[in-house]
Amino acid sequence: MMDKKKDKLTINDKVVTHKELRSLLIASGFSTTSTYYIVQQGQVCRLASAKESERLELICQLAGADVFEEQRKKIIDNFTKIETSRELIQLEVEEKQRKMSNLEKEAETAIKELEILKDGEDRDLDKRRNVTIKLNEVREKMAETTRRRQEAVNRYEQLQERMKALTNERKGIKNKRMSLEAQTAALKKMGNASADEGKRLKEEIDNDEERIEELQKRLEDHKQEYQNCLNEDSKARDEMTGKERQIAPLRANCRFANERERNQHLDNEIKQLQKLKNGIEKELQMLNENLRDMQRKEKNEKELLKNLADEIEEMRGNKQMEKLTKELADERRKLDEISKELNDAFFKETNLQKECEALDAQHDETMSRLSKGSAKAAISGMVGIQKIIEEIRDSENRSAEEQNALDGYYGSLMDLCEVEDVYADAVETIAKNKLFSHIVKDHTVVQFLLREFDARELPGQPTFIPLSHLTQQQPKRIPSSVNPDQAHPQVLSLLDVIQFDSKFDIAFQSIFGAVALVKQPDESIRKTLFKAKFNLVTLSGVEYSNRGTLSGGYSDPSKRKLSLYRQIKELQKKLRQKTDELEQNHTKMMELKGRVDGLMSSIADKEEERKTMQIRHEELIADRQRCRETIDKQKADCEMLKREIDRAERMAGELGRRLEDVRQVRDRPMQHDDGDRDRLDQLEEELKEIVKSLHDVTKRRNDAEKVKNGIEAELVMHRSAVSRLIAKREQLKIHKQWNDEEEQENGQQNNSSNDRMTEIEKEGKELNAEIERIVGGIDGFDKQLHEMGNEEQKIIDEVTKVDREKDTFEARIAKCIAARENAEEKISKMGALPPEFTTRYQNLTKDKLEKRLRKVVKELKEMGNVNRNAVEELEMLKEDRDSCRERVEMIQQCTQKIRETLDQLDKEINAAVQEIFKNVRDNFQEIFKKIVPNGYGEMRLSTNDPESQQAEESSVGTVRIDSNSSSRSFTIVFDRVTCKGINLIVSFTGNSAEDAVDCSTLSGGQLTMVTLALILAIQRVCSAPFYVFDELDAEIDAPFRKLFADLLNEYCGNSQFIVTTFHPELLGPAEARFGVKFINKVSHIAKISEADAIDFVEDESIRA
């Protein structure tokens, strides 16, 4: 921080202003009400060498004498003002007493004139009031009729909407029924086609079965023929084999010349036969494997066929299709029912929305009527606060302040009370705009609500009644003298006719506690109640103040704030109910829509599932038919393979036997016989015959086998066709069953549609009848409104006629108009009218009243100028006089309290100064003893009396501060001795007071040590946040500098000592060290270590 004279301050290389520096010091702990001393550079010893009075001033300021003196001045100024006010009030009391004596003389004359004026005014007022009441009654009836007509119109619109909805529903049902009829016709057509197809299939099946029986018979015949051919073939082959066996050895013997050729030929034949046998055996093995594969496939196909049949039977047995169809019918029926409920809910929502709109309009109209007869700012403020409370109540996450406001808000005055209509005018006259005030717990609730009100920028001016700021008062009792008959009292306390919670008694007591409700306020009752400090109010709302003023009067019942507010609350309640009902109905609609969507989705899923099952069933039937055909084909293939195997086995047997014979021939020796050739020829001839016979048998066998195979193939084909036809017939039966179920379901839907159509027709007839009735009612309302309009016009004509009749009598009209125009002004100025004047002329006729009026006017002219406000002014002066006397008493009490306060301030400042002086003196002696162990130091009070140089510090004293425009001096009195300063006496060589001398004789270094002891003594009593010493050790030597550093380290406490030095003794105990350099005419501060600081100081010492 740079020196102030450079007019530039910096903190952490940041330029700051003097104002910012001052704020920083205050934030550091300095106070603007406490005294701080700034010793100029190079004059730190001034505290030791200062005047004695300056040191006394320092002690007094440390004790807070300035603050006490400032409070004393304020109290004395207030005391002076109060004394001046008391004298003025006393003069005002005397002046009012003089005026009261003059006004008492004028009171009787003013009352007489008041009676006359009241009499004429009441007559005209009653006449117009009666006509106005009659007109208001007619208008109320018209409003009620208009409301009922509007309700009928709304109901008519609702019924029209319902009729429209029913028409649309009926149209939808017709379309649905037409669609169902078309579907039913299509199903019937499909059923007829299925029946025709079934008949055709039956005929084809019968034809195929007949053909199968015919083929079966032919197959049996051809099988027998084929078997005979086989037998003949087998017999021929056996014979041929026998012959060949006989021929083989003969041929072997006869063909070859020697045995070697024969054997070679036979070996070749054996090889060929063996090779042929091996091929046949291999073929036989392959045929057996094919047969086994076919049998295995046939078995698998049979298992698959069994599984398919089981699945088909299971599908038919569990009746899943029927179950799905039934579920679909149930869900469609539920869908129709829920759709009906949804239509009803939609119709109800439309009606509820219209009802809410009507209630909103009625609420706005009632609020507008309330606003016209009341202060708009008060009503807007009340509505705004209620809106804030509703928002807080609806909020789920409330803060503690919001919860406190919600708990501390009780409602408006009108919300918390119930008043019968007969007393409404009286209550409204007394409460006025306080009816819109909010009763709350305390002022914190008020502050929060006003803050929220301003934050939302709501219109209006809300008012509050905090219960914590009201004082509980004893309820006033109606004097028993005004109610001689307690069973039928004439006077009631207004609080007794208001119903409210007892915990709000203090609020209602403050507003209505001093008000009496009277039926006929005669003079005696008024005087008695005025004496008891009661205000009066009549049932019609006329208020008689005990101050003499009159207010209120006739009020329109249709504009009563309490009844209008009650209507508003009822409308709000109905609106909330309708809104809740609308929300519930909307929730129900959403639920019904969800159910409809769910049912439609479920119906679609089930239809898809049924369709999938139908497709699956058809696939199963097709797979079963395919399996059957495959099995039949595999059976035929197996029979053919078996025949091939039999043929191969026979061939293999023949080859084996032939091979065996050839081997036997080879094994026999070759023998030549002449008879062998003949025998060979004979056998060969026989063999040729046998071969020829075998060829014929084989041809016949082949032909028979071909015919048999053809018959079997045709039989298989017809059987497959029969199976396909049967499967197709079964499928047609299933489809017919499904179509029948769907037709039955459509029939049920059609029946339900017919039932709903019947209900719609019935409801439509009822709606038409009700619409006709409502239209007739609307016509009746229109007729009533027309008649009431005529009646209203008649009453308006009557009012006009009354006014026209007054115009015919110019003199009378002038007086009546003047009386009527000035009536309210005169009533407000002249005070309350005695009730007996109201009843005195109540039964007089018009002629008598006019005669009485002329007589009264004549008497008024004879009276001349009269002070008509004398009675009221007299009452007001009496109240002012009493008020002034009370104010005088209050001022006297304030004066006594001020004197007591001044005495208390004197005692407090004395105790504070005495305590500060004692502590500073003791600390000074202690610290000085540490600085100079062989020395002596003391602080003494200096007086003007040389014989009483020192006063006892334990004595009771007082402090006085004398101030003027130029200077200020402190004096303190101890034990009747006046002390005007504090003297410092020290000794650096002796231990007693005899060796002590005044500070004026000390050197600069000694003065520095004394100043340090004084500063530390004050610091121990009243510490400051920080102390700044600029080269305080400049004039003391090294041992004292070391001692000075130790003292600062010992007494620093919570204070911070900032010391500038060029000596190393003060650097050791320091917590931080900063080097200050002057570069480019600017001071720069940087934190350095202890070693750097010592080097810096030593360098500066060398330069010096």
C-alpha cells in the first residue's frame, strides 16, 4: 500500500480508491462508531509526551464516551421537543375548552333544525326506496328467470349433442349391421357351395370306391393267374435245371477229345457261373439294402402320419378353435359395451366443459358485481394472495418459509366468519374494506406473502391482520339498562351475531368489539351506548358513531359483499367439483380408450391366431395326405423289390446248383460211351421242349404281371384319389364348421346391434320428448321475461311519473330536490338522527306530510342562521380535550423516563471509564516493568488541587464532556475531586515513585519505550485488528529492539503487528517478511525469506 500523500493506493498491484480502502478496514474489524488514532510519521513518541487532557480523552474514548454523549444529546433534544409539545397541547386544551362553552349554547338550536331536515329527507328517501326495492325485486326475478332459461338452453344444447351422438352411433350400427349381413350372406353362400362341393366329393368318392372294389376283384383274379404262371414257370425251370444237370456231364464227355480240354472248358464255365452268381448276390444285397431303406422310410412316414393324425385329433379334441371363436365373440361384445361407455363419457365431458364455462362466466359476472361495489385494489389483492396460497398448497416440494406461510395463513375475514343475511348490512357497514383483509399468524408471514405478491407483479393492494400484533382486550358488555326484556333484547353486540372460530377472537374483537346492533336507536339508547364507548349500527346498515357522525344507510341487497362473496365461494366450490369430475371423466376416457385399444389389439391377435390355426390345420391335413400317398407308394415299391429279391434269389439258387453240377462233372473222370451221345441228343430235344414251354409260361407270366401291376397302380391311384377326396371333404367340413361359428358370432353381434338400436330408438324418443318439453319451457321463460319486462317498464314509468308529478309543483319540487340532493351531505355533517324522528312520521299520509313540511319550512325561516354542526363539534371538542389530557399525562411519563435514562447513562459511562483506566494503568505498570526491570512507571489522574494530586480509583465518580463549536474537553470526578488529565511518571534508574519523573524530561529512545508500553497496555484492554509501526526502533539500541520484538510476539494475541525496520533484531519473531523497493517512482512489495530480509537490512546499513 502506498502512502496516501501520493494520491494513489494499491493492494496486490491493484489500484483502489479511498472509499474501497475504508470499506476494507470496516470489513477487517474497524468500527465507524469507535475511535482509532493515527500517529503521524516520525511522531510515535507523541503519546508519551502528549498533554494530560489528551491522554484522559483517549481513555474516555476507549470507554465509549462519544457514543454515550451522542445518545445523551439525542435524549435531551427529544426531551426539549416533548416539553415544547406539552406546552402547545396545554394551550390547545384551553382553547378547546373555550370553544366547548360556545358550542353548548348552539347545540339545542342545531338539533331542532336537524329534526326538520331529517323529516323531509326521510320522506322522499322512503318513497324512492320503496320503488327501488320493487324494481330490484322485479330485476332479481328477471335475473333468476334468465338464469333458469339459460340452464334450459344449455340442457337443450346438451340434449342436441346427445341426439347427434346417438344419430352417429345409430348410423355406425346400421353400417356395422349391413356389413354383418353381407358377411353372413357370403358365409351362407360359401356354406351352400361347400355343401355342393361335399356332395360332388361324395359322389366321386363313391365312384372311386366302386372302381376300387372292381379293381380289387380283377386283382384277385389276376393274382391267381399270375400265381399259376409262377408255379408253371417254377416247375418248368426245375425241369430245365434237371435236364441241364443230366446234359452237362454228357456234353462234357461227348464234346471234348480229352479230359484236359474238358476240364479247361469246365473251369472257364465255373468262373463265368461264379462271376454271374457273385453279380446276382451283389445285386441281391443291394436290393435287400434298398428294401430295408424303404421299410425304414415307410416306418418313419407311418410315425409322421401317426403324429399328424394325433395333432389333428388333438387340435379337434381340445376345441381350441371353438375356444378362440368364443373368446373373439366375448371380446367383441366387451368392445361394444366399452365403446358405448366411451361415447357416454365423451358426451359427459362435453356437458361438463359447458357447465364449467357457464360457471366461469357466472363467477366472472359475480366478481364484476362485487368489484363495482367495493375497492378494486382490495379485491384484487385478496384474490392475488389466495392465488399464491393455492400455488404453495399445490406444490409438493415446499421450502421452510413456504410451509411457515402456509401454516400461518388462516384466510380472509369473509372466509372465517358466517353472518345471516339479516345482519349482513350492519357487518359490511362496520367492516368496510377490512372484509377483504387476510388474517395471518405474525409479521413474517406478511413479509413473505408481500414479497411473493410483488415478485409475481400481481395487481391490487392486499391488507393483513397479523394476530401477533393485536392486543387482547376485555370484551365490552352491553349495558343491561338498554335491554330491560332479556328474552327479547333490543340491543345486541355485533360480535354475537357473527359466527367465527374462537382462536380469531382477537381479530374480530378489534373490528366489531365496540359496536352495538340496534333495531330502533332512540335517544336514550344512543346516549347510554355512547357513554359506554359503543358505536351503533342498525339492521339497514346505518352507523351512529359515538363521535357524533352518521354513515351508511340503505344498501341494495343484490350488491351485498358478503352474499356476493358467498356466491363466489359456492361457484368456486362447484367449479372445483366440476373440474375434478371433468378430470376423473377424462381419466376414465383415457382408461376406456386404452381398454378399447387393448381389445382391438387382442381381437386382431386372436383373429390372426385363428387364421394361423386354420392354415396349420390345412397344412396338417395336406401333410397327412402326402404321408399316406408316400406310404402307399413305398408299399408298392417294397412289393416290387421283394419280387425282384425273390427272382434274384431263385437265379442265385439256380446258378449255385448249376455251379455245383459243373464242379461235380469236372471232378468225375471223363468216360466215353456210345449211348451218351444218343442220350445227350434225347435230353437236348427234351430240353428244347422245356425251354419252349418255359418261354411260353414266361410270356404268360409277364403278361399277367403287367396286367397285375397295372391294376395295382390303378388301384393305388384310386385309393390316393379317395384319400385326397376324403381329406378335402374333411377340410370342407371344418371350413363349414368355422363358417357356421362365424355366422353364429355375426348373428350374436347382429342381435346386440339390434338391441342397441332399440335402446337408441327408445332413448331418442325420450330425448325428443324432453327437447319438446324444454323448448316449451324456454317459450314459457320467454313469455315470463316479456311479462317481467313489461312490469319493469311499468315500474320505470311509475318512477318517471313520480318525477313528473314533482315537476308540476315548482315550489315543492325545488324544496324536495334541494332536500334530496343535500340530504347525505347534511346527515354526514350534522351527526346521527335520533330514531324517534323516523318512527314519528312513519304512519302519516302524503297530504299530512306535505302540510307538516310547509309548517317546518316556516319555522326554519323564523329561526334565521343557525350553526347546524354545533352538537357534532361539541362532541368532537370533548374528545379532543380528553385526548389532549391523555397526551399531557403521557408526556409527563416520558419526561420521567428520560431523566431515569440519563442517570443510567451517567452510571454506565462512569463504570466503563473507571474500568478502562484501572486496566490500562495496571497493564502499563506490568509492561513497563518488563521493558525496564530496574525501573518504575505509573499512570496518575491529574487535578487542579495540588494537595489531591491522585484520586482513589475505587471511588465513585462521574464523567462530563464539555463540547462547543471549536473544542471539546473531558473531566472526570472521583470522590468529589475533579480530574482533567492523566499524567505518566517513569523512572529508568529507580524502583520507587520518588525516583520517577515526568515524560517531558526523557530522551527520544526512552519516550519510544514508554509509548510502546502504553500502546501494549491499551492493546491488552481494547485490541484493534492490526497495528502499523513505521521504524519504531529507530531511536533505541539493539538490546531494547530485541526486547521490543519479544514483547510484540508475546502480546500480539488476535491482533496483527506490521513493523517497518532497518534492523535485524525485529526480523526473527516475525511470521512473514516483505521487502519494499522503490522502482520507477513506484513502491513494490514482495514477500521474502528471513535470510533475504537480513541481507537486505545489512545492505541498507552498509549504504547508510
